[in-house]
Amino acid sequence: MPILLAPMEGLLDFVLRDILTRVGGVDRCVSEFIRITHTLLPDRVFVRYVPELLNGGCTFAGVPVRPQLLGSDPTCLAENAARLAALGPHGIDLNFGCPAKVVNRHGGGAALLDEPELLHRIVAAVRRAVPAHMPVSAKMRLGFNDDARAEECALAIEAGGACELVVHARTKVHGYRPPAYWERIADIRAAVHIPVVANGEIWTVPDALRCRELSGCDTLMLGRGMVADPGLALAIHAAWAQPDSLPLDAADPSHGVRSASQGDLNWPTLLPLIADFWHLVRARLERRQQAGRLKQWLNLLRRRYPEAEAAYQTLRTVDAPADIDAWMLTHATTHSHSPGTPHGVWHPSTETFACS
């Protein structure tokens, strides 16, 4: 059963996509949104957000990445989609779900869910602008203030020509507060004839199995749950293959004790990946952002790993990259990728990948 990796602005960028797709279990990624206003963006902007475009559109582990566009002007979105399509992505995704106030104030993201007719025009314009063989998909929430028009929005997206729809099972007003209303995804599935992917509040294997049961979706999209537990996709695949192999205790945040065959990624195995993540952050991001990105990931990892709690508390007040370098040398190695697995660093000054 396919598992997709969600777009998450400020968290799940190409650096974390690289690391998480090395672990395995992810079938496709969607990039964080590229905001489209009234400008035809140059190629270098698309590549800055999705440097995988220079690697055949895939992460170094070979997982396809579908860039996501966000905007509200059908013509401008179509023109930018056409330019992006020329770079050879594995499809183009449209954002109709971002709950950020600054995005919604400008009529983008989840704000569009109050205008199904505009949703249709956007999807139709983008569909016409890109080659017929290139998938055009969309991601939506259940609505803005409420979910009364969820089916209407989904039908508008389908009528515009989208080939797939991801549904985050909350409204904009719900934000990221639990619960997710997975049963409403089943209503949307019943209304449309395109594949529907379930997203929202999937932190554990029991969550995934329950989401699948209530939504009827065989394809799931993981976001913060995969960031907090990088072995989650593998564990879900194992549970689907052997449905009696894991308890369905959704209250257990550690998923119980998983064997290696069930997708367990223990802390000693994860530590080298954290070190690789840090080296990529050091190569890619401005100095003032570097320590924050590591602490951001460790903060989420605390949900799954007691050792991450200790690491987070140690580094919580550390901002000097050199001090974090020293911690990494003491606690982790940098050669986590298995032989034959591509591994690289993005150099923004040359806009090329350098493999190591």
C-alpha cells in the first residue's frame, strides 16, 4: 500500500526528505509549497525548493518528489506550472490546505475552500498548461470554518482534471489539534471517482490502521508522525502485510516493541542519520537557522525516543554550530548510508549535487 511523505513548510524540506527516504517505506514525496504571486519564477527558484529536480526528480534514495504550488491566480499558477513542468518533475501538486494566516489573508491555501468555483478554475488552468502525461494532484483540508462544502470542493478539484486528491481530515480552524476526522474522508471518497489519500494525525501504526478503516483509503500521507518516528512507514507496511503482528493500542505512543522486521529503527541506528542531517543543514542553511533546525527535529523525536529527550535537553540552549559539531563527533558517526545508497550534499552556490 503506497505511503506518501507530506509537505510541511519549515520542517519537511529537501534535507529531511533526503534523510527520511533513506530509511525506507516512502513511495512518493510532496515538496513544501512554492508560493506563486504575480511573477513567473525562474528555474533557480524551483530548484532551490526542490533540488531533487537535478537528480531526475528523486531523492538520493530514488523516491520521486512532486513539487507543490500555492497561489490563487489561475493564469499565474498555470504559467509557473508550465515552466516547472519543463524541469521534469514527477507531477505537480496544488495546495488548497495551508492554514497559515499570512497565506490565507492573500486568498491562498485553505482560504480557497470557500470558493469551489475558483478551485476548479485553478486546477483546470494548470491541467491545460502542463503535458498530458504529467500528473496534476491536489491537497485540501475539509474546509475553512467548517466542513459543509468538503464534497463540493473535492468535486470541483476532480472536475478541473486532478488525478489524485489528498485530504487532511481537519478544517483550517481545527489547525493541527486532534482529532482528525478520518470518517469525513470516506464521504469525500464516495463523492469522487479519483484516488483519495488520507492525511492527518497519523502518529502510530494503530493510528494508520484506524485511519485506513474509517477513511477507506489504502494510500496514506504521513507528516509529523514520520518526522517523530522515521521508521513509521516501514512499520505500517509490515502491519499491512501481517495485520495480526502488532497490537492496536492507539494509546501507546511507542507502538509497543517492534522487531526489525516490523520497521523498528533504534536510536543507535538513527544517530548516524541525525549526524548526516546536521551536515546537510550546515551545508544548505544560513548559520542562524542551523541549530534551530536540529532542535526542531529532536523536539519531535522525543515522542518516540527517550534518548532524543536527553539530546534535546543537552542542545536546547546551544546555538553555536561548532559546539553542535563537537556533540556530533562524540555521539554519532556520519556514515549512516548503506553501501551503494546515494548520499549527497546540495551546494546552492553552484546549483548542483555533489555526491559523497
